[in-house]
Amino acid sequence: MAITTRVTAWRLERSDELLLKKEQAEASKRLAEASAKRQDLERELGITAATLGDALKRAMANWKGEKRPSMVTLEKHAAQYL
């Protein structure tokens, strides 16, 4: 009885380890795909994500409106800094 319990516990632990490894592999694959897509877009557009971020920061810093702008308005305003 005790041996069966230990074997069952070992199998459950092993199953959890294998599942975790599988999930980590899938997450790594998704991350690599997302990174590749980002790089493709950067090449296609000719600008980097950092450049876009800087433009958005400058647009927000220079915003003269009374209330906070919507993202669409802010993106249009940021276009002049690209």
C-alpha cells in the first residue's frame, strides 16, 4: 500500500513537471513568434518600437489640451514627431 502511494505520488509529480515543461516550451514559442512579428513590422515600417514610444512621450508632454487626449488623438499628434 505504501509503495503504491509513493509510486502514485511520483507519477503525479512527474506529470506536473512534464506539463510545466510543455507549457514553458509553448510560451517560449509564442514569445519568439511575437518577437519575429514585431521585427517584421519594424522593418516594414522603417521605425522601431522605441521610436514610436519616444514620439508618444513627446506628444503627451507637449499636449496643450485641457483634458487628457484619447489614444487616437495622441497618435495623430505623435505623427509629427516621427
